[in-house]
Amino acid sequence: MSLIAEAPNFLQVYSNGSVKRFDPEIASASLESTNGYKSKDVIIDPSKPITGRIFIPNFPTSSEKLPLLVYFHGGGFCIGSTTWLGYHSFLGDLSVTSQSIILSVDYRLAPEHRLPVAYEDCYASLEWLSDQVCSESLLQQADITRVFLSGDSAGGNIAHHVAVKAIQNHACPLKIKGLMPIHPYFGSEKRTRKEMVDESIEDVTMNDMFWRLSIPEGLNRDYFGCNFEKHDLSENVWSKFPPTEVYVAGEDFLKERGVMYVEFLKKKEVKEVKLVEAKEESHVFHVYFPQSSATRLLQNQMNRFIEKY
């Protein structure tokens, strides 16, 4: 048994197919008041399993229904969890800032569960929400006509594909009002300028490894889940695609992918598309520095987007 892939301190994949993951500091959910919000772990589908964590502000500023944000964590489809302290802190604070109810989803990970499993699991969370909104105590104030999708890195990729599935499934009971991908993780066989210049740097090498572990075996980075330009979708899908605000970081080598995604959506004449850049920040800074001023700004920007719809 030999080590065939590794993300130091996070993941080891061995030649016999076994996988070891090492989580950073994690946070427990609590129905006790913590920094202005409550949280609760839920089981979305025990057979797979798919789980999640709900966040809700302790004292909503309005008695009206609250918008519902569904969030998908990053990690190259191979690592990450809603239990990580960075995600817990960021999303708990975001629920207070945006006065919204947030469901953070733990989907099944690659390489044990390669794409499109993550898309299917995360879409299943929408179906679960529609079934549970009246019975789950923390969801009873949720407005299922004001649903927003977000996620960082691979989670931003997932948010895009879940939005597509929701449009294609006419029976989807939730109304997706907006999409907020953060530092979205896309790719292609053709390198971007930054990826070519920095081809030897650790981030690009790690990026290639995660794609190799998550794309269906026998396919390459022009797989539709990686390269959005290769996804054959009807004009009807693009005509119904929700308003989208894409967040990029100036020091992130994946910034170009986010810019390309925005330009692609504009070519498809998606109703409202906007690019927002944190110029001096790095990839998923909000997870590593959830209390930073840049993270607070990101939360406020997301809040303003939610308030528009």
C-alpha cells in the first residue's frame, strides 16, 4: 500500500483505495445563544449519508419570514465540512448579518464518491428543506420563496450546478432568488494565464490533484462539472438562471476562473451578473480568517445582495 495523493494536514489517498482525512479545529452545534445565533445539526439522508447544520439569528429583527441561504463548503470536492470552525463561525455570523436562516450541507466526498455525487447530494438538500420547513423548529420562519445558493471554491461550483438542476426540475418547490459563488472552483484542459505562469507552484499542483480525484474516472478537465462551457444547456435554462454575484480574491490564482464564469454568464444573457473583488485577499480567506475585516465586508456584501431580492 503506497500513498498516491496527499493534501498535507488534510487528506491522504492510498493505492488500495483507502482514504484518511484530518480535520482542523471543529465546532459543535448549539441551541444555546452563541455570538447572536443558534445552530443545530440535522440528518438530510441517513442512507448516504448527507447531513447539515442550520444557523438562525437568536433575535430576528422582523417577525416576517426570513430568507433561506443554502451553503456548500469547499475543499476540492475531497475535503471540508460544515463542522470546521472557520465555516461555523463565518456562517453563524452571516446569519446574524443577513438576518437569514442558513443550511450548510455536508455532501459525500471524492475520491470515494466522484462527481456528480456532490451535485446530487446538494440538490437533495433542497428537497429535504421543502419537506422539513414546517416540521423542523429552526426552519419554521424560513421563506421558501426567497432561497439563495452560495458556497466557496468547490462549493461555488456546486451552487452553480444545483441552480441548474433546480431550473431543470420543474417540480422543485423552492424559489431560487439568487446565486453567490465565492472564489468558485472551475477548470478546463486549457490553462489560464495564471495557471501557466504558476504551473509549478503548490496551489496549481494541488488544484490538479483534486480534479484528478473528483472527476469521473476516464474523463479530463473538460468534464462539464469542471468546465462550465462544456455543459450543454438549453436557452430556456439560461433565461431562468437567477441573478448572480460572484466573489473573487485578488491574490487567488483561481481569480481568472471566477472572472471567466462572470463573462460566460453575461454572454448567456443571464439577467443580472456582478463581479465583486477583494483585491488583497487570498483563496477562501473568510474560512481561515472568519473574524477579519475583509470577511465582515464580504458578509455585508452578501447581505446587500440578499436584500435586493
